[in-house]
Amino acid sequence: MQNKLNNHLVDSSQAKGVEILCIGTELLLGNILNSNAKWLAEELASIGLAHYRQTVIGDNFSRLRNVVLEASERSRILITTGGLGPTPDDLTTETIANAFNQPLLERNDIWENIQKKLNTQRCSLASNNRKQAFLPIEAEEIPNPSGTAPGMIWSPKQGFTIMTFPGVPSEMKNMWTQSAIPWLRKNGGTKKTFLSKTLHFANIPESKLAEELNDLMKNTNPTIAPYASLGEVKLRITAKSQNIREAENLIIPIENEIRKRTGLKCFGSNEDSLASVVLELLKKRGESLAVAESCTGGGIGAALTAIPGSSDVFRGGIIAYENSIKTKLLQVPENLLTRYGAVSKQVVEAMAQGVRQTMQTDWSIAVSGLAGPSGGNKSKPIGLVQFCIAGPTSIYSGPEFFSPYSGRLGIQKLSVLKALDKLRLFLLNKS
């Protein structure tokens, strides 16, 4: 069977690419975000597989069957996510088998594994669970280490291979990494080594960054692609070569030149975040941090505590949303609140000093602002946020003006990122 699968893929037309098919009515209704397609697209780019089309379809037998057959005519690999569960609307495996007039066969080893997992999880075993143990006769199982729904690799016709994965992102990612990538490398899906490195930037718009790096972005190997999100820009550098070492050697000089041109605007790479970078800087200095938050509602603390090991640095925070909490817990004088208002340089400085003293930390961040949609005026519009960084020997404070069109959640997220970046820059400038 393996040789047959190999021949299907290797002999296929190179003009045909990879297609992603995400299955689930909840995706069409917008109930959940289709993060699987984004992640798989990035993975395909990183291993050099041409990817030309993405489709989302609901849990409907006839429509799903038609899409699979259409994909078999235009693509060499179809990657599906979703529809592998035990419920009646999980139709992926049986629909694919039906599309190519192939029967399903129960795999005893898969069924035994499902029973073992459900017993371990102390879940009741329903008859519907058994359907997950059925695959087309010649299909190769993609084991699911963390769930009950296995995937499959199957070549139902010459030059066309289907790879199925569950819709649960964590399960899909594990299965892709542990089974799909090795299979693709072994069976001719990737002929060269592709290596990517992502650089993260703050305080610079995507258009400005692209302008500064215009000559570098014309490179063909490695390539440089920008990706913008709220409050951050990413550059993905991708090199292709015969092996990892050669690809790394292609990336290094480009990365060095980008860092040289952008300076402190580049705050990290790959899995780095502003929170992780700040925590690492403080950890190296042997210093601690506390936060006092108003408009961000605990967002800074949440970003910090999402990083493993944050307790080495982060002592805690106070969400002082109401003015009385600012006076009681942060020792903000009432006359400052009365005279200047909660969103002011004077109050945010008092918040920073108060939480630093209360928590007995080396550093503190304080934030107070107007996230909207109401509450602003001409002198203090929606989007005005006051920041303060207080340290052992110095203090910095100042306002930022975010667009009210970013919306409440957008202003809150931008405030979290800006607060962390201000501390990062303050620490680097003081070091």
C-alpha cells in the first residue's frame, strides 16, 4: 500500500498544488474562527508546498462529496479539517469514501485505542464512537495522540492524496507535526528544505516597514513577507536549500540587516511576544514587576501570566477600575482625582507608585484611559490612554492617542501592547 501511495504523489503533476478544505457548519455561521486554515497555510509555505485554494463547507453530505470530487481534479493533495467526530453530523470519512465508491472497514486497533482513551477519561462510551474506527480499506491512519478521532492519508486515484484531520486545533497541529510532515518529506511532497524565521516589530506601521526594507523584500531566496495585526507587524523570512544549515546561513545575513535598519523596533523573533521579552529582561536583571490597571481591565496581567515562568518576575496586579479603589488600594490622593480626573498624568503616576509600594517591586506599570464607546469629551477623547512606568530610580509617564475606530476591545489590546513596549524600551535604554 505504501508504494502505491508514494507513486500517487511523486507521479502527480507539479502544476497541481495543495488545497485546504475546512468542514463545519459552525465555520459558515461564524460561530468559531477558522484558525486551522491560517495555521495550515503557514505550515505549507514553510515546507514549500504550493497552496492555491481554501474552501469552507458545512456538514452536508452531497455538497461535501461534490467539493471533494472537484478537488480531486485540480489538486494533488487535499487537506481536510473537521467532521471526524462521533456525532451524526460528522460526515467527512464516510463522504470521502462514498465519493470514490470505496467501502469503509473497521480497524480493530483504532477501536481498541478509542475505548482505552474514553475509559481513561471516565467518559461514557456511546455507540456513535465506533464510527471513528472506520476508514477506507487502503487508507493509512494518522494517529491522534490527544483525542479519539484519527485522521487518514489516502490516495483514492492516481495523482491525488487526501489527508484528514480533526477540527480541534490542538489535535490537528499535533497530528500534522507528528505524522503529516514526516510522511510528506518521505513521499516526495517536499523536495527541498524550507526554513522560516519570523521577526516581530512594534511602533512601526506595515507600510513604513516595507518602505524601509523595500530592496530586501525583492529577494527571491530568502523571501520576506510582512504580516500586520493590531499593534504589531511580523516579517517572515523563508529560505530554501538542500539542508537546514544552508537555509540558516541564507537567513542570518538578511535578519542581521533587518535588525540593523529597524533597531529597537524589532522586539523579538518566532515565539517571542512583548510580554515574554519584558519578563526575560527583568529576569536577567533579577528585578520584579507589578501592574495597576484601569481601562485594560487586567489585560496586562493576563498577557504576563500567559508566559510560563512569569512568577519569577511578576508579583501581581490591581485592577482599579473605580476611583474609590484607586484611593483605597493604590493610595491615589482624592484631590488628584478631583482636580485632574482618572485619565491624567498625575493620577497614573500615583497609581504606578502606589502599586509598586504595595507589592514591593522594582518596577511597575500603570494604565488609565478612555476605551469608549462613551465617556469622552473634547479635551479627553475616546482613545486617550495615560501610561506610567515607575522604576527604582526614575519614572516615565505620558499619553497615547489611539483611534476611536479601533473600538473598545481594540483600544484595550493596543494599550496592553503599548504598556509592555514602553517598559521594554525603558529597560533597554536604562541598561
